[in-house]
Amino acid sequence: MSLTFQKIIVVILIILAVSSIYLGSYLPFGKSERYISAMSAAGSAKSLQEFEANYDNVFKFYSPIGQEEVVKFFGNDVMSLLNQANQPEAVARALADYIEPMLLENNVRHVIMGGNMYLSLWYNYGRKDADFRKVEDYYLKAYAIGPKLPPVLYGLLNAYLLKDDKAKIQEFGNIILSYWPKDQSVQGYIDKARGL
């Protein structure tokens, strides 16, 4: 190996190492710092636009690592806000509209979060059919991704229990029992849906 070729290899390795540090550590660290700052400033926001601008600083910051986690953490914060008893419906819907485009459609946690958001909107604000259709859409997407995952199956069952959809309670209750036959509470829901 010639000395020139060795120097080229060393330069390439240095560039790769610096790029890895920048992409794998520095950018994710910058994104997490922005998220912490946004959380700290969120309580002092005087309008929904100010709140969204504060979080746009996080979501629009490029990082190859961290977007999925930041959306998950922010989604949990939004769920807490949606479940507050005194939350005005317009604010709750604006928060759901803000985060919904960020949910990753191939990520079960994100899809379940979308279902939970709309279940909360449906349950707390007039039980509108459009909201429940979104609940079903999200949970059925999650079901297509992970048909045996307990959070998906029990989430669907819970939604249908809240809606009192007897046919769907039986359908998903029986699916759950096919995996966990000793779950007596699910058997009880099925029996009640059958009128037993």
C-alpha cells in the first residue's frame, strides 16, 4: 500500500467518524434540547399559535434520529391535555390536528396514539361519528401491523365497549380469547354483549 493511498483512507475514516458523531449525536442532542425548551415554554404560551410555533422549532429541526421519540413524548403530553376535564373542545381539536400529521403510519405506538386521541375527542366532546370513524381507522391500521399485540386488541375492545357495539365486542373479544383464553373479564364482556 502506498503512503498516498493510506492517507486517503485515513482522511475518509476521519470524515466518516465526524459525520457519524454529527448525525448520530450532535443533531439528536440539539433536537432533544429544543424539545426540553419547548416543554418549558409551553405553559407560558398565550395562544395556540404561540404554542404551535414553540413546538415547530422542535419538529422542523432536522435530525436523522429522534423524530419518532419526540412525537411520542409530545403525543403523550397532548393526551394529557385532551383528558383534562376543563379543556375547551376547540383547543383539544387543534392539538389533535397539530400532531396528527406527524404520526408515523407504520409505527404501532403512533397509530395507537392517534386512535386514543380520537377516542378521547369522541368520548369527551359529543360522541361524533366522524371521531369514532377515526378511532376505528387508527386501531384497524394498528391491527394490520400487529394483529396479536395486546395494546391493539384491548384498545379495539375498549373502544367498542365504550360505543356499546355488541357485534364488534364479540368479534374482538373472541380474537382476544383465542390468544388468552383465561381472560375472564373479556368473556364477561362477550356474555353481556350476547345478552347472557
